[in-house]
Amino acid sequence: MGKVTGFLEIQREQPTRRKVEDRLKDWLDIYEPFGEKKQREQGARCMDCGVPFCHTGCPVNNIIPDWNDLVYNGRWESAIRRLHATNNFPEFTGRICPAPCEAACVLAITEPAVSIKQIERGIVERAWQEGWIHPEPPEANTGRRVAVVGSGPSGLAAAQQLRRAGHSVTVYEKNDRIGGLLRYGIPNFKLEKHVIDRRLEQMSAEGVTFVTNAHVGVNVSVEALLDEFDAVLLAGGSERPRNLNIPGRELKGIHFAMEFLPQQNHRCQGDVVDESISISAEGKRVIILGGGDTGADCLGTSLRQGAKSVHQFEIMPKPPESRADSTPWPMWPLQLRTETSHEEGGIRDWGINSIKFLGDENGRVKQIQAVRVGPPPSFTPVAGSEFTLEADLVLLALGFLSPVHAGMLEQLGVKLDGRGNVATDENYATSVEGVFAAGDMRRGQSLVVWAISEGRKAAAAVDRYLTAKEEPQSMGKRVLV
């Protein structure tokens, strides 16, 4: 505990956000630099609780009080070692994680939580600047080969762990660049892509092989992977979007969020999007259906593209301003969350159910009909509350149901659970010998920090499997965490 009275003397502070009028002109990170003095002060607010609930709030079980103390005392290099002990990619979670650790912070019972997420980001950025992050190849190779399908946070975490254990690892990615959802799902203003690239350079230097434009089950044979590799880890994510099957859904100008967002990421990478499939909000009246993070990403992207107007609708009722009694500490709180995109413009509304899309003579959407509804589970329409709103572009940000079954999963013949995800046992093993699964493909749509956790745990399970195959008597002696 760096400063015994720190939590009494120092207020929670976060980095300043760039002015809205400035950040809407570009796709750069919205936060201003946060000085070392301020970061050390924020570390001093940690109380080093007898029972640090932030550990249990964090899916990767970050040892948060330890590195808070190290930051306060200026021991930054020790802090990054402690942080990397549980999290391969703190630069990702330090930017885009919703910070369940802060919701579970003991100080948050009566005061604003410790700025854990910002301290995490500060540690890893300092480490990159100082050159403390470098390739860590294994001392010896095991001769075992592992294929990782999918290069999102789960696949990347597993690949790095497995390579450092000495296995030869090849990552297959269906898109033209590595990164999965990090690359083509999260806008640049939340995660600039050079942040991914520098980590990929480290992993390549460690010996991880990356193969792009490799869609397993389409242009890469499932049988070839099973024949060539000693183990296969499926980390392809949950990509089947929830649809909205109401009249007029077939009209042009209605798209899933993940048809819209990746195109802008391509543009930011310098790619030219084919005009015949291009989706842009420029000059349009945009309706976003879905009030979560993906909807907020659509909002920020639409505003930067120059939308004429943006409305974001959510069917659930408006959450309370502060933690609801139904989600007491240390649970993840039900409460209103205002994302940075919501500061930038647009109109947000709750308790709205869409009824019908109306189109023009060219088959393009021109209006949406909706009604106000009561709370779940019935969502009873409020009499006389129907309304019609002009719309040129409708974006469906309604979440994801499961991984895509056609192709790889059907060809592998893996069993699925009741929600359509890949079923595994406690060792992340699927119903097919030597095939494992992790991340959203196994647990369903979730957070980046959960994906990293899943990738690390699955890597440990694959390592145990490979070790047992080679030396049955040594099973359990090697531990990969």
C-alpha cells in the first residue's frame, strides 16, 4: 500500500478528452496524455484491501493492488512485469474494457473507484516507450504444432502463450489483416491500429506464424488442418448477428453494424472500399437500433462521416443514473452509461420498439415506424405512442447470437451447446479429438478481457494435452498460465 491515506486525500481523475469539435474531424484517440505525476497519484488511491474484490471483478485476475502500489512508488518496470503476468495485452483492455474491476473496487462502495483502467494503460504505454516490452521466444521447441483459427484477442492470447511454451503456432485469419474484432470491429478513435501492429511484431519475432486471407472451411481445408497439426484451437468469435425480422427489412439501406463498421476501419487503413458495396452515413438521417457499445461505435462513426442526424434507440427502459438496487456492489452495476460518442451528438432514446420499415419507389428505406413500450418481459406498447421517423440509413446493433455454423464448424462436426456455441468440457476440448475452442465462439458474445482470459486458459489446456501425448508420465508437471 503506497500511501495509507491516499484514498482520503486524492480524488479520482481521468485523462482529459479532446474537444468534440476537434475529434469529430479525425479518427484519432480521443484522450489527451495523462502525466506521470497524475498516474502515480491515482495509484495512491488504492487501499490494498484485505480482500481485493477487484481481482474477482477482473476476468484475467489482474493483481491490481500490486501494480497500483508499484506505480505510486515509480517502479514502472516492475509494474509491467506484474501486469503481463496475467494479461498479454493490457494496451487493449486499458483502452476498450468496460472495467468490471472498477465496479468491484472496495473504494467504490462509498467513493468513485480507483482509476484502474487508466493506470493499466499508463503502465503498458510507459513500458513500450522505455523498450521494456520485447520478444520472449521459448528456450526450446517441443516439436508440436498448433493451429489457431481466428486472430481476435482470444486467438492472439492463446497463440502467444502456446508459442512461449515452445510449440510451433500458426494463426489463420480470414480477413486481409490480423486482429479480428480489434482490427475490423472497433473504431480507430477507441483503438488505433498501430497499437495492434506493434504487438504483432513482437509475436512474429517470438516465432508465431500469421496467415491472412485464410478462411478455414472455405479456402483452407479443415481436413488439412487436422492432418498437419497436433492440436487445433477454434477462436473465431461470435459472428452471427441478431436480425430484426419486421416488415420492410429487405429494403436497401438497412445493414448490420458489422457490415458498416469494418468498412470505415478499412478506409482508415488506406484501403478503397468498392463503391457498389460502400456504406456511408454522410449527409444521411441515421437510425441505430441497439443501445450497447456497438451502437455507440456506430454513433461515433456516423458523426465522423458527416451524418445529417443520428437517433439511437434501445428497447429496454432507461437505466438509473446510479447503481440500481438490483445489482449491489460488487456486481456489475445496472446504471446509465454515457460513452464518449454520446458526448459528440445524436439523440438517444429508450423503451422504443421498431414495428416497420417503409421504403421509396426505388426500394430504399425512407422511414421507420416505432412505438414506445413498457418494461420487460412483456414490452407492452404504450397506447397512442406510435411515431414515424425519416431514415436514410438504418444500422442494426442488436448483438450476436452464436458463431457461424456453416463451413468450418459443420465440417468439423463439433457439438454445439443449447445457445449454438461450440460445446467444450472443462479443459476447453470440443467433441472432436485434438480440437479446442475459446473466446466468444465457446462462451458467446462477451468482452475483450474475457476473450483474453479464455485464450490463456485454453492455451494451458492445449499445452497439457500436447504434453500428455508426448510424455504421459509427465502430465501435470508443466503448468502454463
